[in-house]
Amino acid sequence: MGSVEPVFANLRHNKGLRRFTLRGQTKVDAQFKLFCLVHNIDKLAKAGYGPR
């Protein structure tokens, strides 16, 4: 069973998401999804997926 805390720690400390820079629920949701997308792409790149 995994834990989601490392994801939030990575977003906060390594990616710099300490506060949201946009206002409004839809904009904050989009910004958070963008940070999660970057996190997942980084995980895939470290796992060896992508151009060789």
C-alpha cells in the first residue's frame, strides 16, 4: 500500500508549489492538475520512458 505524502512533498519542495498563484476554483484546479502532470512526466522519465 502506497502513500500520497511523497507526491505532495515533491510538489512542495522540488517543484516549488507553496501557494497557488491564480484565483478561483477552476483556475486553481487547472494549476494543480498541471503540477501533477509535471510530476507524472518526471516519474516516467526517471523510469526510462521517452526518447532513447
